[in-house]
Amino acid sequence: MTRIATLTALWLLGFTVFAQSVLDVHVTGREGLPLPDAALTLKRGGIEKHGVTGADGSFQFLGLAAGEYELETAADGYFTAEAEMAMRPRQPLSVHIEMAVREKLAQSVEVRSADIRLGETSTSRLLTHSELVALPDPVKRDIPTLSLYTFPGATRSHDNFVHVRGNEVSLQEFINGVSFLENPQQQFSAGLTPESFETINLLSGSFAAEYGNRFGGIVDMTTRSGFDVKDHGSIRAAVGTFDTRDAFAEYGGTRGKLGYYASVSGFTSGWYLTPPEPRQLHDFGFGLRGSGQLDYRLANDSLSLFVTGGGTNFELPNIAEDQEVGRNSMRRLRSQTGILTWQHAFSPRTLWTTSLYERTVEDRLAPTADPITPFGDGSRASLTSGIKSDFLRGWRNHMVKAGFDLTRISLRERFAFDSREDPLPPEDPEPFTFRAKSVGGQASCYLQDHVSLTSNLAADLGLRWDYFDLTNRFSQVSPRINIAYHIPGGRSSLHFAYNRLFSPHPLEYVLLANHFGTAAAEAADRVGPVKPYRQHYFEGGVIREAHPKVALELNGFYHRGTTPFEYREISITRLFLPINSAGAVSYGLETTVDLKHLERLGISGRLQYAYQRTFFYGPISGGFAVGEEIAPGQKFLPAFDEPHSGTATIFYRRRWRDISAGWMMRYGSGTAARNGMLRLAGHVTADFSAGVTIWQRENLTARFEFNLFNISDRRYQIAKESEETPIQYGSPRVISGRIKFSF
């Protein structure tokens, strides 16, 4: 036994408890033997949970909200051990603590680096609410923008799309353990405000059996509660160049066993979507969002109701020629979500969670008023409702979880189009009017086991079944194997994963895409309906704690699959239809250096670099194939393929007047245009932010912040799969100031 107590933290992708987590504590004493009757105190804010280890030296805390905790372990004859840790939503944390015998030392012992993710089978990053608040305003406008700066290797392509690890349909949102099939990208969703969440966990690989539907990056969010805010709130407002305005307000508290929380936000921007010109022409957008949560907590039961809704209105950018003739097409998006969750603890080792949920989405494409440019007039609406239930049981060295998810989906679509061009471009369809609706759904169930095979080896083993019948019937059984091994004494861990993945087709305008795939005017364009994406996914990696404040991470991935998705635009309408290619291969290598907050210097930082490639293979095998000429077996590059990318962030914070400064840089080697025949130039952009508390009295503070986005004003080129607008441009330099009041 070492003279100083050591801790081995095995983070293992596993069990979901409606955005809550499990802490599995193992305590050993003399000669590494299990230590019974050790007193455990788990602290978060002013709330404490207590436990005592059993004969095997272990104890499990179930139903923990995601966030930062302190764990204190005490036993007769041993020095007290203390640890700080960050619990990820719906991922168990196994903590092994070796206690230091009292006669060996003369002072208490602090356990080293409990929040270092040694042994984690997933590739993930947790952002706490304090970290979200510290980010510059332009980075946290919505979930896709936040993901672009936080996922290693995330790339930005045309029309504000964000892609992770070679997937066109990227990003799936989980809210308190409930997921939806709607695409969160700005073209399809009114969006969510990151600051209204308590934690956001970003997973890019090695998925447990509970996760389904989308695998280009999972954004697992836990909502804020009155029990977190504790009768406090804040109001902030920002104004800047390019019609940039932003406002956010929140307040929450408790009344006995009842907690309540509400937030509202709004924004405007004169550069809303990536335009086809290096200047904004008809590119103004604005949005309004709100959310609220009620919690009722008893000894063994909790009830939670979360609601959120919002809308965005935005202009569709023009090229100079279309601007001159008065093209003025617009888009309006509305969405509303409700989740009611009940959780019951049968015992300290048994937990049951059930959620009822619903979501509505409305999308309106308003046509241009000019008589010359292409005409597009459409709308779509979806209603999703369902029930999700999960059962968790801890038994010896196992944490077994099983669950099901039943979803009902109703779709309505309408669209009219006329290219108004003579002769008709080969990539445009003949003028048409379309209207259709469909009702179907999805049934899923899974079984998974997080098992500690030895003190240094753990595995997440699971099996998932999915059935989907919205437009056609598809099903698949998907095994998931995730293994983590901690190298004894080395403060390093290795992980490996094999996942079979099944992604149902996108919901956005899938009925129109299926119409073209089955009833196009030309027989060669009848390639069939849009199909699900089926993948074999492999990943391996290593995590090394080089210093108590420095963690190094290296991950490699490879996945291949059949019928991958892409989005294809009808003319210049900015209305995107899903299509399938015959196959895809993607591989990459990611490295991360994470510098945790150095109290004496006030500095923290993170460096990320990724090399990745993605190749699609012809022919087009489903959806909107009009004008596409890709031969069977032909290899081509999607527009989001960017071999090299990286981000660097460094933050400085001092207690005196809470002075802060942040520097963020992003590098991209250039995306692929014209199916890979042209590689656009690389780019480097940098952002700067700074803040200071200008007034404080007890719990009341006023703070001023300054943001400088894209310092060099580098409006770099972005590739787009379009004959008419093959190039788009990145955001300009935006200068803004913000005032924030906390109370």
C-alpha cells in the first residue's frame, strides 16, 4: 500500500436513470482487502447523502443528478480520504479507494484527481453549468454551435450543418434520458439554449445499448432544477455588430419538497446562415425560447415535469443576382416539448424510471415574391409521443439495466416547386405540387450489464433491438461491447469498443424524398425510398493522467456501413431532402490535452486535434436522386470531409472582481467541393472574451463582458453540394458587449 491514498476512477458507459447517474464505491484497507463499515459522505452544494460499505467494501449511490460532487471516506484506523468528481448523466462511475493506515502519516489525505476519467469506455466530455456560463456568447447560441467547438473533430459544412465522425445526420439530443428523432440543426429546429441546462455531456463514441437512433454525436443534457438554483436567478443582455442582440433570464427555487425553475431567452443576428457571398444579403434571423421545470421529491420517489418551446424566423441568404431581382424567401420554425418523469427507489440497489413525452415541430418555407427566381412553398409538421421505462439493479459486481421505448410519430408534408428556368437544369425536378401524411412509430428495447471483471478490468455488455415502421418496416438487433482496463500504478487506462448501430431515416421531408425515390418522372431516378443507416463501429483509445491537473487522451475509430444519409437541396430553396448512398467508410484519430484549473495561476485550457476521412460509395440508393450521376462503386467525398481540424481554448480567472479572459482558436484544413474534385483552402479563426464584476453587494452582482468573435474577420469558404451555389462563407468578425445581473 502506498503512503498516500490512491484512487482509480473507472468511468464506464452504461446505465441511464432519466439523466441521473450511479456512483459505485469500493474501499480497501490493509493489504488491499475490502474494508467494511467505512462511512461515506457524498456532498453536492448543501445536500449530503450517506452510506456505509458492506462486507465486500462496496456501496452504491443510485439516482444521482449529473454534476460535481465531493466524496469523503472515513474508517477507524485510517486517515480520511476526500475526492472531487464530476458525475456524467446516465453513466456509472466506479471509484476504488485505497485507505492510508493512520500510523503511517500524521495528517489527513486527499484522494488524487477523482475527476480524471480513467478507464472510461466512451469518448465523452462533460460541461457543467459553470463551464457553459463561462463560454463566449457566440459559441453557445444553440446546441449545434456548441458542439462545433467542443466535439473533437467536429466539422462545419454548408447551411450551418455540424458533423461528427463522418456522419451527415449528426447530433442527437437526450433531455433527461429521453431522445427524439428530430434533427437539431438550425435548418430544422428552433433550437435549445445551452445555459438553461445543468450539465451537457457530449459523447462521440463507444455507445451503450441504451443509446439508439443517431450516432454522429450524442448530446446528453440534464435540465436545471429549483434544487440546483436555490432561490437565485440572473438576467443578461448583449448587443453587438451585425444586428447581434441576445438576452437571457432565469430564476428558480424551492418550497419544501417542491422545486421550480424557469428560463427565457431571445436573440437576433444579421448573419444567421452561412451565405453564398462573402457579405450578408437577406440573412437576418431571430428567435425566442423558454423552458420550465417542476420537481417534487420524497424519500423514495421523485416526479419531474419539464417543458420547453420556441421559435425562429430567418431569411434565406441570396447571391447578388437574386438580391437584385428581389428574392425574399423565408423560413419559420416552431417546436414544443414536454417530459413527465417518475422515479422510484425500491431499495438502495434497485431503481425504476418511467417517462411520458411528446414533441411537436412545425416548419414553414415561405416563397419568394419575385417572379423570376426558383419558387418553393412548403411546410411540414410532426407530432411525437411515447413512453420510456428503465429498470436498474445493482447486484454484487454487476449493474444490470433493462428498458423499453415506445414512440408514435405523425408526419404531414406539403410542397410546391417551380424552377422557372428554361431549359430546366438537370438537377432540378419538373414543376410539381406534393402533399402527404404518414403515421407510424418505433419500438426499442435493450439489456445491458456494467460488470467489474477484476479491480482493473470492467466491461459494458449489451444488446438492443429496434423496430421502425413510419414509412417502411425496418428492424435490427445490435450488440454493444465496451471494455476498459486500468493499468495498475500507471494512472492510465485503455478502452476498446465494438458497436452495431442502426439509425432510422431522418424525419425532415422524408415523405417528399420517398415520393421522388418511387415515382420520379425518369425511371433512372426511381432509386427507392430512404432507408436506415446500418453500421459496424470500432474504437480504441488510451487515457493518461500525466499530472493531477493534466489529462492526455488518444482515440481512434473506424466505421463502415450501408445506405448512409446525406441531405440534398431542391434548387436554391434551402429545403433539404434525405438521400442514401450505397455505402460509406469513415476513420480517424483524435487527441486531447485537458488542463484543469490551476488555482494559483487561474488558468485552465483544452487542446483538441483530429485527423479523419470519410468516403461515400455510389450509386444513390434511396430518396431524391434527380440529376445525380454516381456510378455503382464510385467513391466520392461528402462536402463535410475535412482531414485536419483542431481547437485550442485557454481561460483565465481570478477571484478579485471575478476577472476572466478566454481565448479560443479553431483550425480546419478545408472541406471538399464538387464531390472531392476540389479542396477548399484551410482556415484559422480566433475568438476572445473578457469579463469583470463591476458591482457586488451580498448576493447581488453586476458583471460586464466583452466578446470578439473571429478576430481576423476571416470569412473562409465552405463547400456545398450544389451546382448553383457551390461555395458558402463563414461568419464575419462580430464585436459585442454584455451586462449580467445575478441575484
